[in-house]
Amino acid sequence: MGYPMAGHLVARGHRVAVYNRSAEKAARFAAQFSGASTAPTPRAAAAGADVIFACVGNDDDLRQVTIGAEGAFHGMKPGAVFVDHTTASAEVARELHARAKEMGLGFVDAPISGGQAGAEKGALTVMCGGEPEAFAEIEPVVAAYARACRLMGPPGSGQLTKMVNQICIAGLVQGLAEALDFATRAGLDGAAVIDLIKNGAAQSWQMENRHATMLAGEFDFGFAVEWMRKDLAICMAEARRNGASLPVTALIDQFYAEVERMGGKRWDTSSLIARLRGGA
């Protein structure tokens, strides 16, 4: 997702330097987008920049690219703002915000929703946590690839909002999977059923965009199961801290574990229907 997001920044006239753990990807980006450059480390990529963006895998990856030996924090100029688009824990967001503040830097946790398609279209939803002054600095820049960007509260609030998002998605996808499987077993035309009910109370983005591929048993779209399980683990860990009850989320995580055992680690999240059918 970072590739098209950075492309939108170049298209808006921003000077962009990119670092990727796969140097080949960074080189391909620079070749495609005139004026973009590559950097050998996060520290080098951050040097002289007003805003630095990151989107990596998990808390440990994030620590490595920020406060590691060659992390971006060590190359940032005073007053620059680091924007983290990783879906990570609220705990690491608060930790890195505190470290950034000690170093005279800004930090905004800003996880995203909208998937690869949203990144390519510049239509992502960005959920932010941090100080208002830092958010005001980065909001017009983020607008290059976002249709919605909002400060939800103090550091960690963006990550907490993303957890709400993932909890909702898990329940919606499981409900849609059960409904489509039920319709098929009842002898109904699943596509016709969805066409009829999609504008009523049952409507959702998942229904509109995933029902056809779910019925066809095609799962090469959207967000991978292993990534969703990582996100749900973050949600459940936070729930243990704040006392929230997530019985449905925990159950659906178990269902995703079944999908992984079926070989579906890299299938998208709509593959929940596969376990109801006994396979893809």
C-alpha cells in the first residue's frame, strides 16, 4: 500500500525519498516516479524531511525503523513529524510518541483503512492519535491519498480506532459468509439475494464488494488472513487491558486459524466462507 501512497505524494508535488527493506522495490518506485529518490536506511530517508511516513508489519518492525541503530528518528530534523501508518498497538504508539517528544520531534499514530484499492485511488481513511499541532502539520500532506483523516484523541487513539474498525470487519465478514453459505444450501441464487437486500438494513461494504468473489471461491483480493490475525491479536490484547469483552472477535480469530490450516494464510479475509464449505 505504501507504493501507491508515496506515488500520490509525488503527484502532489512533494519531494519524496523512499526506503524499503527490499531495495529493488525502492529502485522501481524511483524509476517510475520522476523526481523521487531512494535512501539506504530509514535514517537517511528522513534526513531533511518535514514529514516522514512509515507503514511496516508490527510493533518490533516499527521500533526498528524509528529508534533502531539506523532508525528515522536519528535522522529527523527538530520539529519534523513522523507519521506511522502501521496497524500496531496503542502501547507502542505512546512509547514512540514519548521518545519523539524527548528528541524534539512530532509523532502521529495514523493507521489506515481502505486496502490496496483505497491506496491506489487515494481514498484511504486515516485514524490519527497525537497532539493537535502535529496533526495540523501532517493533515494537508496526508490528503494526497486520503478521503478522510481525523484526529481521534491523544497518542494511541488512532490505533485504538483501528482496533474498532477490525472488530467490526471480522463480525461483518463472518455474518456475510454464513448468509451466503445458507443461501446456497437453501437452493437460492446467492447473487440475486444480495442484489435484492444490498440496499436494505443488511447492507455493508463487505457485502457490496466481496459477495461475488466469495460465491465464486476466489480469495485473491483485499487483506490477508495472517494480517487480520495479527490485528485481532492486538485487539484482544488491548481488551484484556481495558476490560472489554470480545467473544465474537475471539471466535472469529479461531475460524481464521482454521482457514490458515487449510492453506489460506495469504487468502483475503473473505475466505471465512471456505471453512463453511470445507475448502476453497
